[in-house]
Amino acid sequence: VLAYLVAGLLALPAMLSVSELSTAMPRAGGLYYFLARALGPAGGTLSGVSTWVSLVMKDAFALVGMSAYLNLIVDLPAKPTAICLIAFFTILNIIGSKTSASLQMGMVAFLLVIMGWYMVAGLPDTNSGLGDFDPFFTSGSGGFIAAIGLVFVSYGGLTKVASIAEEVEDPSRNIPLGVILSLIVSTVIYTVGVLVAVAVVPASDLIEDEAPLHTAAEYFMPTAGAGFVIAAALVAFAAAANAGILAAARYPMAMSRDGLMHTRFLELSKFGTPIWGIILTGAGMAFVVLVFGAGAIAKLASAFVLVKLALVNLAVIVLRSAKISSYAPGFKTPLYPFTQIIGIAISLYLI
């Protein structure tokens, strides 16, 4: 419970830096574009590849979770199901980012409504449930810090908006607002959602459960409500995978513009989308699902997320120190450079 809360707070410096960079350089390619300008081609290549890999791994992890919740409805083999879902979202993103974005907003709205119901219904049961908060910190501070690092993957998607900053209207206002509100909402939902599950479900059951929110919902929600929680979980994983492909596909395109990848990645489909970047991203997600287990994906994804957040904070320091006249962000990170230094230290320590 505390790991999710603290991880959300520790992500704040990087989210502020992402907002600043996105308003200064609202271009497709997001973090890669910023870091290539700040750190040079080698730094840009490292950041572009690591950011792309972190998005691919994070969203492959989401599809593994989606398969677990689908098994509550119909018995399906997990990996083939995940591959079929990847193919669906890959095709959806090729058809068009506007179609994809509209679907994304609908999925997120539905998810927030159901999670709101889950939290309001479940909080009164946190004192009378079968779960137990004693003993707490069973592995001491080391276990707690390790848990913070492990769950950081859950916040990795907050940087995705930078990848499509070129398509955002009024970026100086909407990007910082979107990023910070997303961080606040995500932190509250993760923390309270896990609090309810831990309080309601016995620890011996929770540790083996692949669909814990549904199990918790069965204790205090009507049957229909528990069913809606399954639907919300499926929507959450689908939204993560859809947004992941939407964002990650822009990285090969941006690197191709700088001559760091083949020019084929600049080609657009008849729908105006970067078709080869989308196909590469879908193939990468399929590879991760087939090769790695859920635990390995979570650890690798969190490590790559922390690397890219450290680089983002470093980029702000480099660009501000250089005093380039063309660097004029519409939003500036408060308490510079302390915010960035703290953000870099957090990432290195958690890794």
C-alpha cells in the first residue's frame, strides 16, 4: 500500500521535467527527441531505445494481466490470447491515432467510474475485512524500498503524452495539466485500490491471486459490481496496451528523422500513421510476452522506466545550463535544479 503511494510521490520530479521539455519541444518522439538534443546522438540513441523498450515491456506486462482477468470469464491460454490482443491493438493504431485516442478516452472514463465505485464500496470494509495489516514491514525497509522499485512500472505510462506532444493542442497548458492530474489520479487509485484489497482479502489468498481486485470486490460488492470490476480491469489493461503502442511507435519515426534508424520508419500509412513503427512495437510486445514471465517483465520494465526518468531530469539540467535562446518552455519546473537532482538520485537508488 505504502509502496504505491511513495512511488507516486517519487515520480513527481520526473513528471515536472517531462512537462517542461514537452512544452519547450512539442515534437513526435517525446523523450527521445528531448534527450537527443540535450545529450547528443549517443545519449539520444540510448534514451530512444531504452524508452521504447520500457514502453514495450510495460504494455506487454499489461497484456499478461489482461489474460489473467479474461480467464475469469472464459478459459483461454494466456500467451496466445495476449498475442491476439497485441495484433488487434496494432491494427487499431495503424487505422488512425484519432480513432485510437477516442477509444482510449472512453475506456479510461469507464475505468474511473468503476474504480470509484470499488473504492467507495470497499473503504468501509477495511476495518472489518478478513485481511490483516499486522505484521507490517515483514521484510523491513529493504523490502519496502524493493517494492517501491518494483511497482514503478505502474507510473511509467505517464510520460507517454510526450510522445504525441506534436498532436496536442495548446501544449503549454494541456501537457503539464494532463501529466500532473494523471499522476494524482493514478496515485490515489493505486493506493486506495491496493489498500482495499489488502484489508479485505486474507493474505494467504491474496499472495496467490492473479485477479486480486475481483476477489476483493466479491467480498463487498454485488455480483454485478464484481463483474464490472472484471470489465474495468480488462479495460485498464486494454487502455495501457493501446496507449503504449500509440506512444512507442513514434520513437522509431523520430530516430529515423535523425538518421539513427532506417528511413522506412518515416513512411506513413494511408491513414497518416507511422505504420512500420507500429508494426515493430507490436512485434516487440509479442516477443516479450512469449519469452519472459510476468515477474521478469515487471522488474525489467521498472528498471527501464527509472533509467528514462533519470535521463529526463538530466536533460533539463543540461538544457537550462546551456542557456540556449531557443529553449523557451511554456512550463518551468519549480525549485530547479534541486527537483532534478533529487529525481536523478531517486532513480539511481531504486535501481
